[in-house]
Amino acid sequence: MKILVLNGPNLNLLGSREPAQYGHATLADVQHLCERTATELGHEVECFQSNHEGELIDKLHEYGRLFRDGLALGVVFNPGAFTHTSVALHDAIKGTGLPVVEIHISNVHAREAFRHHSYVSPVAKGVVLGFGIQGYALALHGLVGDMS
Ligand code: CA2
């Protein structure tokens, strides 16, 4: 089954700045980790990153159709700063009925107050945060339902 690993704005900059917050790993490292983890779990990932809200929504719609047709399992989603602003992403997840695991590299609750609210969490199957990029692997396990 296909799983979408979706990354939002500025996550293409991973590894280039702010290592104290996000570590030294790059988005390519995240992709390799997700491919390896999905293979171990017997599934297949597609990784997609965009800085544009509409492109993220289009990708969710595409996977909503695959999910309905029994070809996709769901989405591991780091919405970046859109987490804290986007009613449109909330509506897209709700509208597609996709199982989504929200993931954040940093512990957003230990940061500025404006990062404490998520529009995505109420429509997510689960949330993983604060474990660095390892959180993507945890999120894949959670989505697949294999917590071992
Ligand atoms: O902790 C996370 O994963 C976040 O989703 C990352 C977002 C932030 O707005 C959220 O509050 C929490 C920011 C991603 C930007 O990543 C950068 C990486 C390196 C250099 C600059 C930005």
C-alpha cells in the first residue's frame, strides 16, 4: 500500500540552518528514513514537500482518492507553520477522510505560544512531536498500526 509523507513550508531548508531546533539531518535524510521504515513495514512511501498551501491540499485530495480506492493507507504529515494557521488544511483532511498522523520535529509546546495551537490535530489520527526526524519513523509505525 502507498503512504504519503507530506512536508510543508520551509522543511526543504532542514539541515541548513537552526540545527539547535531541527538537528543536522536534511529532507533527503528524512526521505531515506521513511523509505527504509516503510519497506520494513511492507509498504511504499511517496515523499512530497511544498511551500504552497494549495499544492499540499491538491496532494491530500490525490491521496484521498487513492485511499477510497484501497490503494493508499494514509499520510504522515508535517504541515510546518501551516499547522498553526490553516483552516484549509484542516478542511482538506476532514473532507478526504484520510488517516493522517501529524508529526513535528521539535516539541512545539516547549516553544512560542503561537505554536501551541494546531488546526491539524483535531482531524489527525495521532500526533508525534519532539523526537527529531526519528518522529517520522514513529509516525509511520503509528499509521500502519504496528507500534513494535
Ligand atoms: O517542529 C516542526 O517540525 C515544525 O513543524 C517545523 C516548522 C515550524 O513552523 C512548526 O512550528 C514546527 C518550521 C519548519 C522550518 O524548518 C526550517 C529548518 C531549517 C531552517 C529553517 C527552517
